[in-house]
Amino acid sequence: PNEFGAINGHVEKQLDLCHALAKLLGEKAAAEKEYGRRVTELARGFRDQLGSAYASANDGQSIDALALTEAEVAGNEPLGLMAAANEWLQQLEDEGRMHTQMGSKTASDVADELQKTVGLLSDARTQGLDFHRKLLSERDKIYETKDKARTQYEARSKALVASLQKQERATSEKDQEKFRQKSERDTGLRNQAKNEYILQVAVSNEVKRAINHTLTPRVMDAMQGVNERRVAAARRLLLLLMEMQETAVAERAQGTRRAAHVLARVRPDVDSAQFVRRRIDSGMSAWDEPPDFRVVVDYAGGEDDSMALDGESQAILRNMCLHAQREASRAELEARAKIQVVEQARQTLGADAPLSVAGDERELQKAAEAERDAAMSELEAVQFQAVRAAVEQRLGPVDQGSPHEFKSHTVAISKTCDYCGESIGGFGRKAAKCALCEYTCHAKCQLKVEPSCTGADSEAKGGFLSMFGSKRGRRASKSLHRRSMSAVSGDSATSSSFDSAAQQHQLLQARMSMLPMPASAAGIDPAAAVPTMLRTPQGTALSTVRTDRSDSFGSGSRSSISNSNNISSSSAYGGGIAAANGGAWQRAPIPLTAPTAAAAATAAAPKPGEDSDLVPVLYDFEGDGSRTLTVSAGDRVRVVEADSEGSGWIEISVPRNGQQGLVPASYVDMDAYRKPSPPSLPSLPPRRQQPAATPATALPVLPTSPPSRADNHSTSANDGHPAEEYVVALYDFTARDENELSCKVGNRIRVVSREIGEGWIQGALGSSEGRLPSTYVEDEH
């Protein structure tokens, strides 16, 4: 009986859960109805768009013409995408209606029914609880009657004891008789009260046993019955829901299989064929080839539409034909290479897969890009082939001859054009120079020159000019350097690599032995005077610097700075050629060992602009958000413009966020910044410079406010006189005597004279004037 409360609480909670389940099913039904309505709306909307597209392509026909019959649906004939899409849209619309109906049935047959059942069961539980409370109330009343009978019995017993005591204390017979009679009455009343009390105790015990062992268990069983009816109702309604869903899923699966069967029969070429057929049948595809263009000349003046063949024109046409022949071959090769990429993509996708619809998307994009590039190369080849065909139609087959290899060339001093005889100096310094025979002419004259190149100079067969002075010699020098670098920077320095390097040393020694050697250098051990490799403090050039022993080669000799090609070859073997006073060449000492790994690493250093050109930031700096940039210690940034004016500021860019601005030069490790190596000087090399000091570890002092960009390029107004020429320094140059002019990268220098000697110009910077190498500057644009 004491478990009645627990049973009642359990049933109450379970009924609450059923109530929540009914609410859930109701909300699910509402959501499913909304989903079905939305799907139906979307399907109808897209079907309207499909109908508009179909009507515009089929003279206003309705989309109902696309509807497939049951036989067509069950067939296996190829279909177009539009008909299959129409079938799928119909299935999608049916699916939306099915969800709407499913939602309505779920709400009425399951959710609402469960809610009603829960309400009835809750009423039954409440009635059982009220009845149990009534039983307990009746029991309490009986217990109260029993307690009253006991109280009455105890009161009568006390009255009887008092009467007996009074009888004993009476002194007269009259008093004794009176108290005796009273005692007899009290005894009768006590016995009656006692019997009443005993009866009430018996009733209370029976009532207690009836309530605890009969009536209360019945109420508890009724409560359990309520709970069992709850479970049965929930089970029945959920099974009904599952049956409804199973039926809906089966219908949906059938529709899905139907649509899948139709869509599987779609072929990409059917749509194209249908479109072409409609265009042909409607007559809209008729097209007339536009006529070819015709040459329009002054026929009235006696001209004809054929190419002019005066002497100069024939040479120009011949050169244009040869150029077109070479370029057409190049374009055809490029087109074939790109077509191979397309073929490889086709093989990757499979022989049966159309390139436009199947395969990996990245491969498709790669193939499509290659196909477009191939088309552009083919178009380029068509242009060059047209030029060649037009020229040969007029001139006949063109003999290739010996064409020149003209390269763009800048003439530093006045020079006569080898074709027209006019000067290339002054303001017309741009020229064309053959890389083989060094034939030099105006850029405008190169098309007029006959293809009669004599080739490289065959007289320079030995000595320094053959090894390093000519282009062929420099190419040989580069080849020696590459072989020596591969011997140093390979995975392991094998004996064969060093043997090859030793053979190159011997070859270089044999070349050098052909040069005259001054008497002052006699008896010097070549291996004892090995030049050292260092980088200038600005990081702009590699220098071959003589050691103390090189003084024996002449007191007037200086270390030479060679260009990047000569440095690669000469520094790889330690070979340095110094110019002595009087113009006589001297043989520098040559070591017989392979180049060091440090030299190889220096020679192979990456150029600025590459990823390895990032330099580290040494200290945190907070920018102002306009011109200056905020950076943190440890950031790796790229130097856009170095501090060429000595302002203390440099311009950088941050690769991780693309920001660009100014920061203090001392806040960045500029020792790690690689600038392009300057070209070789045209005369005696500069003295050795000391490397820049290492920046202090303490936070450096900030420079003054960053310069304005406009300050670096100020110009003066034109006052009517001839415009002054200016050049811009490409490299740092340090004057070696009072006749030379020092400059920094980016300095704007006024040209005083260009005719002071080949390879030099006379310039003015501020109040200073002097000569500087023309290869260290470029014309201001």
C-alpha cells in the first residue's frame, strides 16, 4: 500500500511524456505539410521556367508536349535533358503533394488521436487518486470513533473509582447506601463504555486490513491499467505512423526509380542534335560566307594590288618571310605541345567519356585551358603562315640564307649604322646588334639588312679575348662555371666531379699561360696567391680581391669587379685578371682546388623578387596607418625600395596580407637582402670596401619622418632651353678618385656628357660632378 504514491507519480510522468509526444507529432505534421507545400511550389516554379525556355525554342509550344507516355518512360531510347527534366519535375511535384498529405494524416490520425487518449487516461488517473483519498478519509473517521470510545471508557472508569472511594469513607448507613447505589450505576456505565470501545477497536482493525490489503491494491491496479492503456495507445498510433511512412516511401521510391530510369537515358549529343535540327528546320541557321577582304589602292594613279619590289622592299619582305617562317614553326610546336596535354586529359578520363562532361574537374579545366592556348597558338601560326605565303607568292621560294640574330642594344657613344651609314648617337641611342657577327644598325634598319651574317669572329682563337672577351668565350666560361658548381653543390662531392674540376683548372691554366707575364711576377707560386671571394657591404657585387702577395704583380694593379657571367666562371676557379698600368694584361694566380661550397652557394644565390628574398624584421614597429606600416619582430617581408637617399626608411611589402608601406631601415635585417649584382666596370676596378657593421641588439633609434614619394623625383620647370638628360642609378657606385662620382641606387643624375670614353658618362649629382660607368645607370623614362 505504501507504493501507491510512487505508482501514481510514475503514471503521471508517463502521461506527460505521451502528451509531449503528441505535441511533437503535431509539429512534425505541420513541418511536413509546409515542406510538401514548398517543394510543390519550387517544382512548379522551375517547370514554368522550363516551359518558357521550351516555348521560346519551339515556336510557342507548351511544355506539355514534353510529357512522356508510359511506353516512352519504360523504353530505352536516348532522350534529351529537357524531356527528362520535365519527367523529374513531375515526380518532384508528386513528392511534394505526398508530403502534404502525409502531414495532414499524421496530424489527424496520430497526433490528435494520441492527444485525446492521453487526456482520457489522465482523467482516469485523477479519478483513481480521488478514490484512494476517499478510502483514507473513511479510515480516518473510524479511527477517530475508536479513539472517542476509548476516552469515554477511561472517563467512566475514573467515575467508578471515585464512587467506591466515597462509599468506603461514608460513616452512616444512609450515606453508605447512597454511595453503594451510585457505584452500581457507575459500574454499569463503565461496562457499557468498555464494550463500545472494544467494538470500535475491532471495527478499526478490520477497516485497516480491508483498505491496506484489498481496496488500495485495487486502486493501484487501476493505476497500472491506465499506464498500460497509455503504452498500448502510443504503440498503436506510432505503428500507424510507420505504416503511413512506409507507404509514402514506397511511392517515393517508385517515382525515384522512374525518374532515374529516364535520366539515365539522357545523352549529351541528343540536346545538341535537337537544337541543330530545330535551327535547320526553321531556316534560322542559314549563313553566307563573308567575302574575302580586298586590297584597295589608288588604281587611278597607276598602282596595282601587288607588293612593291624595289630593292629595299625585297630585303624587308625576305626578312619578314624568314621571321614568319621561324615564328610559324614555333607557334606550331607550341600548339602541338598543348594538344598533347588535351590528349593526356582524354586518356585520363577514358576513351568513351566526352571531354566536356566527364572526369575530374581540375583535369577538365587544365585540358580546356590547354585547348584554348593551342587555339591561340594555331591562330598565331596562321598569321605567320599567311605572311610567308603572301611573300612567297610574290617573290617565289625565299632562300633562308644566313640570317642575323639581332638583339636590342644601347649605344653609349656615337656609332655609325652599318646599314644606312647614319649616326646612332644623340637621342637615337637604341640600336640592333647581331649576336654573332656584331653587325650594328638602327632598330628601324634591321628589317632591311640582307640575311648574310658572317658568323662569329674566327680570328680570335686564343688568349684572354677568346676565353672571356667574346660572347663565345663567355658562353664557354659559363659552361665551366656550371660544371664546377655541380661538382660542389651535388649530393656528394664524388671524385669524378673533382677530377672534372681539376681538368678545367688545367685548361684555364693553359689558356692563361699564353698571356705575357711581367718579370716582377716571376717565381711566384700560383697556389700561394689565391684570391678571396667577398660580397660588398651593399651586397651588390662579387669581387675577386687580391691578397697581400698580389703586390708582386705590380704596385698599380687593382682588384677587378666582373659582371655576373665572368664572376661565375672566374670566381669558380679563383681566376682573376687584373689590368696593370699601361694597359698590359697580367696573369693572376690560379688555385688548383675545387671551389668551396660557400662560393657555390654565393654564385647560386636567388635573385630579388623570389620567395627566398624575404628578409626578417628585427623589432616591433607601430605604423601610423597611412604611410608607415605596422610589423612585428620575426615577420618576413620583401624589400620594395631600399634606402637609396639615406633617409633611414625603406619601403616593404608583407606577403601574408599584401600590405605595403614604410618602416625604419634599422628595424629590418638588411644584411639578408640581396640586391642585383652590378655589371663590370669598364676600366680599373674600385678599391676593396669594408663590410657594413652588424646592427646592435638594442632597439635602434627611429629616423626622421618618412620621406614623401614626390620628394624623390623632383623636376625643374622647362625654361625654354634644351631639355636636360637624366639617368637613374641601378647600383651603388663608390668613387675611387676625385674624377669619379659616387652614387646610390635610385639617385637621379644629370648627364653632363656621354662622349668621355666608351662605357663611361660624365654626370652631376647635387654639387658633385664626375664620371661613372654607363652600365650602372639607365635613362630616365
